[in-house]
Amino acid sequence: MNTVVTAIILALIAMLANGEYFLGSSMLSRPLVTCTLTGLVMGNITQGIIIGATLELAFVGSFSIGASIPPEIISGSVLGTAFAIGAGKSTAIALTLGIPIASLVLVVKNLCFIFILPYFVHKADQYAADGNGKGMDRMNVLGGFFSINLPIGLVVGLSYMFGSSAVKALLAIIPKFIINGLGIATGLLPAFGFAMLMKIMINKKNVTFFILGFALAVYMKVPVTGVAIFGACLALILTGYSAFHDNKQPVVATNSEEQNHSNSGEGDINYEDEEF
């Protein structure tokens, strides 16, 4: 497969992953999906899955909070994986290339948000004022496509087409000790990603479960899958018990409710009190 065809397919992968901006949210944007598809295109799907899992852990704590937008992980995942596999390098190289690429493409994404998307937003406001629902839907689709989907696809395709040879030449002169250091950093970044996620999630109410999972993994040598199964069962037990407990609470009927029941027939259904 020549470079132009590969660049076009990689651009289509990036556009598919960015489709949530005009078709609705999905999981297609995650590195595990984009890197796997990229590995398939590059002829090494196994390496694509491995790189995807590594980038997934590295970006696990990256998501939008208000006006704070994380690095553009779709382009970073696709290009990082493509460059690493094309150059025959390891997962560490994919991660090293992916993060800077994601940060650079974020600049392009922000520019699109500033200069392209507002036109479609204001147009949608006009349609909303006129009561034109179809026009609003059309602006939603076109705005997502022209402001995010198409630009990111062009960036990925053109970057691979013109940058693959330059990246290969750059990687060829990197000393081996740097590659080894990057491999060590690759092992640390997943822990850093989990730490970012835990910093947001953990509080006084759930810290006990975190300590329990840590004890199971470290002291009892339970694998991660076992800890996940144990946590799921514990969650079901706790939520099931609370639901059962709530159903057992005595119901005290008020005078008005007793009056309604007395007025209605014994076999009749009071539709105002019934829940469907």
C-alpha cells in the first residue's frame, strides 16, 4: 500500500473517530479503537492493539472539564501508531510521538472552535428563533463536520503523507539509551493516568473501597480482573441490599389517601397513585 492511499485511510479513521461531534457520543474516539484500526491498516494489528492499550491508560484521565480541552488524542493515537509501526519501533516511540502530536493538533482544534464553529452555532440560533427544527439539525451535522471532523482528517492525512519520511529519519538517529528510557516512562504513564482519574473520583465515601482493592492486589496477589469482578459483586450486593431495604419501609397512608381508597372500588385502580 503506497503512502497516499495509507494517508487517505488514516484520515478516514480519524474522521470516523471524530464523528461523535456531529453524530453523537461514542467510544470510537478511544485509542484502543483508533490504534487497532491503524494497526490493521499498517499491517500489524497486534502491535496496534498493544499501542492502543498503552495510550488508553496514558490518556485515561484526559477529558474535557468546562473550557479545558485535553490533547487531541485521536490524531495523536493514529499518527503515533502509524509512525511507530511504519518505522518498526516499539510502543514507547508511539507514546512519545503521540502525546506531542495530540498537543499540537489541539491548537488546530481550538482554532476551528474559534473561527469555524461559531458560524454554524449562530445559524442554528436563527433557525431556533424561527422554529425551524430541521435547520437546527442540519447546522448540528454540518457544524460538527466542517469545524472538527474534516479539519482533523486533513491534518492526519497530510501529516502522514509529508511527515512519515522525516519521522523515520529522526527515529533512526535516536540513541538506544533514550529508547530504553522512553520504555520505562511508558510503564509509568499508565499509573500517572490512573492517579489523575483517582484524584477526581476519590472522596471520603469511597476511599474504603480503594484501600480494599489495593490490599487485594498487593497483599493477596489478586489480578486486576479478579479485583474488578470482586468490586462488581460488592457493588451489586450493596445496591441490591439498599433497594430491598427501601422496599421494606412501612407505608403510612394519609387521611386523603384513605379517603380515596374508600371512595374507589376495591378492585379499581387509582391511576393518580400508580407509577408506570
